[in-house]
Amino acid sequence: MQGAYFYEALSDIAPILSPNVKKGTKAKPYIDHPFPLTVKDAKEQKEAEEKQRYKKMRAKMIEWTQRKNAEQELKEDG
């Protein structure tokens, strides 16, 4: 497991180690959760990621809807 974490960390910083790196290139952030050890852990992690993605998309959709409704009200009033 230690090798897997080391490989992941090295892969995350690899873009900034190139001699031809563009200005402003940043390393990817280190993972914020452990690698799953079992199939059950992997399934739970995937479900949690899907729930998080769903929540973000739902929030974006609600924000977009509210913005469009406000724009429509301005058109009707104006």
C-alpha cells in the first residue's frame, strides 16, 4: 500500500517536474481519502462520490433556475 500512495503522490506532482512546464502549472492535490481495501469499501466510496456529485449538480441546477426566474421577472416588469 505504501508503494501505491507513493506512486499516486509522484503522479500528482509529475506535471510540475517537467523542464517544459508552463508558468502557473500546479500539482494536483493529494488524495483526501484512503484507497479502498475491499470491494465493499470501493463500492461505498463510489456511492459517496456519486452522492457528492449529485448534490453539486443539484445545487448548480437550483442556482441556474433561480437566476433564470429572476431574469424572467425583470423582463416581465421591464
